[in-house]
Amino acid sequence: MPYPAKTSPEAILGAALELLEQGGEDGLSLRALAGRLGVKAPSLYRHYPDKAALEVALVEHGNRRLGEALVAASREGEPEAALEAAARAYLEFARTHPRLYDLMMDARLSALASRESGKAVWNTVLQRVGALTRDPDDTAAAVALWSFLHGYAGLERSGMFGASGPKGGLEAGLRALAAGFKARAG
Amino acid sequence: MPYPAKTSPEAILGAALELLEQGGEDGLSLRALAGRLGVKAPSLYRHYPDKAALEVALVEHGNRRLGEALVAASREGEPEAALEAAARAYLEFARTHPRLYDLMMDARLSALASRESGKAVWNTVLQRVGALTRDPDDTAAAVALWSFLHGYAGLERSGMFGASGPKGGLEAGLRALAAGFKARAG
DNA sequence: GTCTATATGCGGATAGAC
DNA sequence: GTCTATCCGCATATAGAC
């Protein structure tokens, strides 16, 4: 076998995830990715047509992972407890996979990703919010919660809360939103 | 005068603001900035020691502008109306100066910027929130509101709300947070 | 203070040999 | 399928002439 395959789309995806989590602040680089796989950069083009295609695959993978985490966290009984658990799972995902999360929140990649991959995420948020507002399709409330979580994750990660920390801002926001959502039901 | 000054720190700052607002998606480039001023890139180093110094100046400028906008918008009488007006002014700033806003939310630059420049922003948020919670220094509530606004601005800008739009998510979030904050007071 | 020329580094992507 | 060699573009930043 003169030219055995050293890598594969799956291996590339896995190495890309590692690189995203361990790498510096800049985005993925095909050179660094190839180096991690013991391969030269041009070889990657045999498995993905270009960098964007790899990024789309990463987004779909991240959507599935986040969806699973939210579904698992939503197993709580009380509607408010389930919502808080899902919210904390969302933030935990953003904390542990910050650069993957950034990719997932890139609308251009999101538009190219399969719709199914992101469905579990959105559906879970809708369900948790709907249990409080008694409207199973309360898009407005879900958007509000999403905005809060996305913003909190971003400010936390970029260090904008400073040395003093968020000072209970997460709990205050979740409580206020949950209370406001409950009021919507009545 | 063999080598008259073609530019100045103030002119560079102004051109950088224009470039941030009109430019593409990538960050500032000293080449593009110099081109806009009718100058070559190395000349800029006579006015700012390096790119970071210029960015810090931009952050301070942005902080002052946002602070003024929030103070002006908070002139409403009712606490809730003032909070909503301030929130809308915050989002309007993020919408009209998206890339400057990004710089302002970069913690590394923020840490280098003067504290006074960002004080009006934070103080206004604290005041508007405090009027509802009856706690003049309710950091938790202010962090919650800030997170919501920051997240909403980010999702809106990156197009994550999609063609269907936010569907009243802004109003739902502001109302829920205001209601929750009011409940804190009692 | 501005210029030309250059150093140095990064990135994505392609051609063609094996 | 992988490789070497290369193209092309971008960037920040510096040296030294005028």
C-alpha cells in the first residue's frame, strides 16, 4: 500500500474539535489542524472541499451535542427547575466549548447547517419556556431567554464582568425572567 | 515646509470610526485606514505607537458616546419607561456602531481604557435598574439586564433570529425583567 | 512627518509528482 | 491519498532616505 490513508473526515472533525477547545484565540487553521493529524495541509482537501465545509460539519456536531445536553438537563420535574437546569447546561456548553459555540452562533454557517441538527436545541428551549407561559410555542419568551443566556455567556467569557464577577446576575436574570414568563400565563 | 503634517491623532480616530462603520466584516486594518487618510500605513506610527493604542482610544470614544446616549434616553419620567428608553438606546448604539461595539466589549481593550470613560454607561444602567428594585446599587439586576441586551444585540446582528425575526423577544424580555426587578423591591 | 522598501508572519487554496 | 512547492493575499511593524 504505497499511499495508505492517514486520516478521514471523522478524524479531521475530532481533531478540529480538540484544536478549537485547546487552541489559542484565533480561529481554526488548516495548517495547525493538519499538523495535529500528522499530515500536511493540502491533504485535508481530499476529505473536505474547503474550510467552510469543515466548519459546517463542526456546527452540526455542536448543535447535536448541545441539544442532547439540554434534553438531558430538562429531565427535572418542576417547570422552573427544569428551565434553570437547561439554562445552566446551555452556559456550561458555552463555557467548555467556547470557540465551537462561536462557530454555532455564526449565522452564515448556521444557514448552511442542516435544520435537524439545531432543532433539539430550539425545541427544548421552547418546551421549557412554554411550560411556564402555558403557550407551547411562545417564540417571544424563548427569544428573550436565549438572548439573556447568549449575552451572559459572551460577557462571562470575554471577561467583561471583571474581577468582581457577575455578582449573582445569572440567578437574578433567571429568576426575573421565570417570574415574568409565569405572569404571561395568567 | 518640506514635510507638512497630513494627518493627526484626531483625524486618524475619526477615519477609524468611519472605517469601522462602513468597512467589511474584518477588523480595522492600518493599510485601509491610512488609505482613507491619503497617507501610507507607516505614517500612522508617528501618531499612535501601535494598533492597540488606537483601539484603546476608539473604545474610550465609544464608551463616552454610549454613556451620553444612555443618559439622554433616561430622561423619561416613569422608571419603567426610562429603563426601556435606555435599553432601546443601548441596542440602537450596538446596531449603528456594531464593530465599535465589538471593540468596546473586548475585555483586553476595556482593561486598558480609562475607567471614567465607561463609568457613565454602568452608572446609568445601575440607576435605571435601581429605580425599579429600590436598591441604588443592585449589581445583580444590572448584570442581568446587561446580559440580555448584549445577547439580543449579538443575535440580532449576526442574523441568528433568521428571516422570521425576533418575534417580540425584545419586548417580552424587557417586560419580564422589569416585572422581575419590581418584585425584588417589594 | 512621510515616504519607499522590506522583514516577518499568518492564512486559504492549487498544481502536479508519486 | 499524500506529498512538495508555490501562489496570492492579508496583516503588523521597522529601517532609513528625504
